[in-house]
Amino acid sequence: MEFSRGKIRQIRHLMVLAALLVLAIIYSQEVLRGAAFLVGIVSPFLVGGVMAFVLNIPMRAFEEKVLGRWQGKSAGKVKRPLCLTLSIVSVAVVLALVVAAGAAVIRGQWKRRGSGKSSCGCGCGGCPSRGICHPE
């Protein structure tokens, strides 16, 4: 039975991988602690990247559509910060509207439930599962 150099290298890599997996299982608490430490270091960068991605969409629209024709010396210095401010304000307004809409729905469902009505809100008078949703 002849083994080529490539096959021996593959077997060696598999043995090292198996040894590392066994050590990771044996020392799993330390491995998880290290992974949590790395996540703690990387998470601010991920959050910053997500924020930059989200803010770039309205910022590009403001730069191209709203302030696209603005030219001159002052445009170069003021355009970018103004678009950034408009983007932050627009994203904050959209988030506030979403939170307000969600709060209104939750409040309405809470009131319906408190008054003894069903909270499903579907008006399922003819539904075959009405007995499950609305026990009488």
C-alpha cells in the first residue's frame, strides 16, 4: 500500500484537526470564554459597519437628488456634513415612526385583552379554528 506525499499531508492535516477538536472539547469553557472576548472586541466594529451601511443609503440619495445641483466653494465643505445630518435625522424619524406604530398596536391589543375581547383581531366568526382562538 503506497501513499503519495499529498495523501500523507492530508492524513497529517486530519490528525491535527482531530487533535484540535479534542482539545477544544476538553477545554470548552476556556474556548467559549475566548470566543466571547473576541466577540466583545469585534462587535463595535460590526455595529459601526451596520450604521455606516444604513446611513449611506439616504446620504447618497440626499447628495445626488436633493443637493446634486449645488456647486461652488461652499458646496464642497458643507454638502457632505449637511447630507450626513439629514440622513441621521431621517433615519431617526423613520425609527421613531416604526416604534410608535408598534407601540400603538401593542397598546391596542393590550386594551382588547383587558376588556375580555379576543386579542387575535382577525374577526374569525366563520373560521373552523374559532373554538381554539375564542373558547366560549
